[in-house]
Amino acid sequence: MMGHLWFGLSWWSKEGRGLATTTKIVLIMEYDGTRYHGFQLQDGFTTIQGETEEALWKLTGERLRVMAASRTDAGVHAKGQVVSFRTKSSLPLPAFINGLNYYLPRDIAVKSAHRVGDSFNVRRDAISREYNYYILNSLTRSPIMTGFSYLVTGHLDIEAMNLACQALIGEHDFTSFASCIGGRAKKTVRSVHRAKMEKGGELAVFNMAANSFLPHQVRNTVGALIRVGLGKMSVDQFHSIIEAKKPGLAGPAAPACGLCLMRINYSSPFGGESENL
């Protein structure tokens, strides 16, 4: 379930040798990533992290650094991003929610806030991340869905796409589904817990959950699955892409607009102090 966070026995800690106490706060955030160059700070670009840190400065008077459980790319959305920071502020949790939402742009929102133990780490303690990719399978565009889905006009064979999905489940080397190898993607083995395609009306949704993801892994996976669905690639050819372990082989990637981070899963439920408005 989204929002499963582990809390230590103590909420509070001393910072350095001074008397000032700090507390670690976790936020569950939702955002429309269309206008942003991803979550992570980048010089010269507007990012979710940059907007969040600016709002925290206006609210608390502190220059704080935030950490996200998953660094979403440019144009990618989130419904359940998990973000943490340390602060000396004694503001109650509702004030963090309401105050940050006052200062944040309208396409970014804090949904809930939680005080957590010092040892909790939003990245390291996460056991899985879950993404949805939305495909508008229609002959015409949708002004409402344009920013949140990828338009595919040809008929999609959902059964064939799900047959291909079966090869993704389990622990595999997903080099072929990464746009680049290096940095945080030096290790290319990932454990996929769920990969499935569902369709209702004109909307097809691909859901994928894994311990973590390589750069552009979900979008490259969707790009290959769409080719399967359109009859441009066989299920066996899809399997051979996995086995090839060649960077970028599964591309081209599906556009960022259809991708949304749904939730971050942790092994233990919330405890301690939480606030959901």
C-alpha cells in the first residue's frame, strides 16, 4: 500500500553539538510533471525538487534539501511521490501541508505529512516502486487526456501484450530496457513483481512494479509492448530483447506524458504522528 513508512522509536534528534533539535518529515506529493525537467535539481531548469525547496524556504525560513524515493524524469507525473527533509521548524504537520500548498505552484501538491525516525530513508527503505503508463487507444485525440496519456490510433492486441509482459516478471538483467548505463544504473538486474496491461474503453493502462527501475525502463518497455500490440513485433521477439542485454534495444521509448509514479511501497505501516487532510 502507498504510504507504508517505517518509524523509529525516537522522532527527534540532536543536530551536531548544538542544542537545536531537528525532526525528519516525510511528505506524500502529487504533481503534473508537464512543465518540469524532472524531479531532481538541474542548473538552469525548473524541477519539482527546486519548487519544493523554494516553498520550504518561504514556509520555514530554512534552506533545506529534500530527497525523493524515485527521481522522476522530465515530463513524468506522480500521484504518490515520497519526499523527506530535516527541519528545525516546530510547525505542526497540518501547517506543513497547508503552508507548502500555499507556496507551491498549482501543479504540485502535498497530500499528507508524517514525522519519522532518524534512520528512515525514503530510497533505501523502499521495497518497491509502482508506475502506471496510460495509452489513449483512439482514432482521435482527447484534449482532456492529452497531457496524461499517449495517443495510439491503431488497434492494440491486449492479450498479446500481456503474453509479452509475463517475460518481465521476476529477476532479470534489463540492460536492453535502459536508455543508458552508468551512474546509478551500473547494476542492471532488477526484480519485477508485476507487469500487466488492462483496457477499459479507449484507455489502456500498463502497470509495473519493481524493486527499482533503470533510466527510462518503463517507457522503453511500453514502447516495445506497443509494437507487440500493433503486430509490429512478436512475443518471441520481445523475449529476445530481454535476452540480448543490449542498452537501448527496446527503444524508442514511449513519451513521458503517459507515465505516472503511483506509489512507493515500504515493509511496515505508518506509525507515530501523521496528518492527512
